[in-house]
Amino acid sequence: LVEMEQELIARSGALRELLCRTLNDAYRSAIDAYPSTTDASQSMADMDWTTLTPPAPFSHPGWTTLTPHTPLSHPGWTTLTPHTPLSHEERGDSPPPSPTGRGVGGEDEVVSLLRRAKEWQFPDKFLAQITGLSEAQVRAARKALGILPAFKMVDTCAGEFEAQTPYFYSTYHGEHDRLPPSHPRKVLVLGSGPIRIGQGIEFDYSAVHAVKTLRELGYYAIILNNNPETVSTDFDISDALYFDPVTLEDVLNVLEYEAALTPDPSPSGRGKQEVPPLLVGEGDRRGEGNIPVLVQFGGQTAINLVKSLQAFGVSMPGTPPESIDIAEDRRRFDALLERLGIPRPPGCAVLTLEEALQTARAIGYPVLVRPSYVLGGRAMEIVRSDAELETYWRSAVMAFPGAPVLVDKYLEGKEAEVDLIGDGERFLIPA
């Protein structure tokens, strides 16, 4: 796995060129196939994707060398230049690539590398980071190259007899075990993803009851969750269960598969696939088959996907994404409280350590610091000095770069917490 990661970084330049060229060709083909496209689609098709400039972090001088102290380190690594291909001796390949650049089975060598990367479960997000493209662009190019996941059924019978449980996982090896059943009313419910045992039971409870209600109403209820310690991942709770990570890539894969938008991933069906206009950048306006997704029952992991899913045109019933962001973004939520005249301790939402120090000194220590887009008090801390605030910022806040952090006055005193459930008129307080 480490060797594959090393090779991908070393050949990120070649991967980027392949992906950009594929996008360029796919868009031009799509425009020819869809003559009624909008002016915006036409302008996107006219772009030369081979000249895209990578974002600043990946053109930084610090990316010329990797040391054993970096996250991608390995005892055998000393220096590694991302755009310098490894020799075939270093990769352990034999024989070396032919001068024509064609690999085994007639596939381009770089396409083979990309396919192997997906077989080894390297996510599109990682490939986007090392190539300087967006995750949506990597996804579109990968699909255009015919590199697609297959969905396999989990063998819950240990091979004793044929399993019939609707319990699936994705892989880039082989073909689908079955085609998804046709149903006019499908809904995908996102689970909580990995959490500690005993944590976040409200997510599991909510997801299970959401699925049960959907099934009672005649919907085909699907769950995506990779946490085995939950009731929602019992094979008989939903009509279909996908034991895959709760990420943008995996959610879109499931939506495409259940909507029968995924072509055959078998070797015979691995030709280049047509990419419709507007599939990258702003997202696919088809909404990945128009299967609605319920995000509000999966906690922070699911909610953090709202903006990305919205960009792909995915329908999310319930609280609008804009309202979710107002509640999650500390700066926007503080502005809402100010506009409504709701009293609260003095403070301010900040983006930098300098702003945090200035705010803390102005309102006086101790202060309570809370990042955005986190759940249940995660990374929340009471800070009593400049030194503690600097330490907190380095350790906790850097895990959520770019998100506003609320720094407000911490009021010393006794705190009481009451859990209750109600319908707006009647309330139950458990004994």
C-alpha cells in the first residue's frame, strides 16, 4: 500500500495530464451529442482542461521533497519529487514499459496505474490532492475512462449455501453480484459512520426509525453506513444496506448504482463512458438519478456532506442546506442570534489565531473556544491564557482549517443539563 502511494505521488504529473485530457475529450464529445446544451455548457466544453492550474498548496516549494517525518513517510524514503517517475526497478515492474507507453492488455500505462489505485481503494479525494484537480473532476475523468466500482453481496452464510441478504459493499474487482431492483420510490438514508461504541446512539435510533417509517409508507429504503456496531447495519432493517464509508464518493456511487446509472464494470464493459455536460464543476444536474438522500439522521459525518451533495444536484428533503449551514457555521449562527436579539455571552467568530487572541484579550479570560462543523462538544475547550489558546489552535483548530471558530466569554458557575423529548406541546423528562 505504501509503495502504491509512493508511485501515485511520484507520477502525479502524468495522472493529472491523463485526467485533464480525458475531461477535455469527454466534454467535446458530450457537446457533439447534446447540441441543445446551454451557453454555459458550451463555454465549459471549450475550455482546455490540459492547462488547468493546480491550487496553491500543491505548487508550494515544500512539495519538492518528502521526509520520513511527513504523513506519507516510510522508513525507506529519503527524498521524493512528485513529478519524477520511479524506475521500473524501483517499482519492481518487469519488463519496463514499452516506448509507446502502452501497458498490459493494450491499456495506457497511466490508465493502468489509475485502475490499480482504485483497486487498492485510494479515494478520488486523494487523487485530487496529488493532481491539483477537484474531486468532481477526478470522478468525471475516472468514469469517462470506464473505471467504475462493482457492488458485491456480503456472504452472511459463510459459503454453506447461497446468501440472499441485501447487504452490499463496493469494490473495483469483478462485476456486480446483482442489478438493483426497479422501484419508483427509493430513498437513501445516511448513517453515522465510524463512532465509538456507546457514542451517538441517537443517530442509530433516528436512522432505524426513519427507515422503518419509509418502508411503512411504501418506499424502498436504503442505508449507507460502515459502522457494524449499530442496529441500522442489521441486514433486515432496510431494503438494501451498503457497508461503505459515508463519503461523497461512496454516496454518489450508491446513488448511481441504485438508479441504474452505473455501466457494466466488467472487463468487457470497460470502454470509455460518455460524460454528459455539467458533470464536473457545478455538479451533475440530474442529481445522480434523483434518489433523495436523508442526511439529518447520520450526525456530523452525514451533515458535512450537504454542500458537496448539493453541488451534484442531489435532492435532500427536510431542512434546506442553507439553514443547515447557518446552524453549523459559528459566524453565521452568531450573526443570526444578533439579528434576532437573542442574548448570549460576549464573543466573536474568528478565522485566525491573531483574531482569536485579540478577541480573547478584549473580552477577558477565561474564554470558550468552539470550531464549526463539529458534533457534541468535539474540540471545544475552556482557555485561560494566551499560551493555552496558542496550544489549542495548533492542535485542535488546524484539524478544521478554514472554518470559523467561536471565541466567547466563559461564565464561571454551576451547569445543569436536562435531556427531554417533546412534540412542541408535551414534554417527557426521563427519571
